[in-house]
Amino acid sequence: MSILWFGWELFINLLEEGMFCYLLTKTLGYKKDKALRLYLGFFLLIIFTTILNVAVQQTNIVIFSLLVADIVFSTACFESNYSSRFFWGCSASVIRILSNTVVFSMVSFFTNYDLNTLTVPSTISIE
């Protein structure tokens, strides 16, 4: 695994978790005096996502772990009722699953790459 692949993974995770955090702040709201908890949770979520994507090869384990992490993040860092925090915490995983399905389907349709080569750390996944 090259440093380029790790940097790309970190950049994508920053964007992905940033959009998720923005969605949660707009839908659930947060108290201004607890912004430090929000930023710390956001930072930890980026680090956790990057470690999972780099270290774990089983996609199901990664998806389930990120689902749990998103629910914990939305429950701990935002102000709303529990059902809303749970629903919006699950939304990121649903969006991830759908977007990965669309991207992998398009790539496998238009190229000769095998889906297994796209999910492991290599330069093919950056192209």
C-alpha cells in the first residue's frame, strides 16, 4: 500500500464524514456550548473510518462498524429525540451502501477490472 493510497483514503473520508456531519447539524441541531464535543467526535469518526478502511478487508465488518460508529456519533453529539438521532445516524450507512453499489456497478460495466481488485489498497482504486 502506498502513501498515495492512504492519503486518498484520508481525503475521501474527510469529505464523506464532513458531509455527514453537515447533514446532522442541519437536521438535528446542536448546542453551541457543546461544539467541542462535535468537533472531537468528527475527528474521531474520520480516524476510525480511515483505520477501518485501511486495516479491515471484510466489507461487511467495515459497514457494520461504521453503522455503529455513526449511530454513536449522532446520539452523543447532537440534540434531538433519540429516534431522530438513530434514523439520521443510519442514513450515512444507507447512502454509503447505495453509492458503493452504483460506483462498483458502473466500474465493472465500463472496465475490465474485477470488483475484488477495486476494494483492496492499490493504485487501481485511485484511477
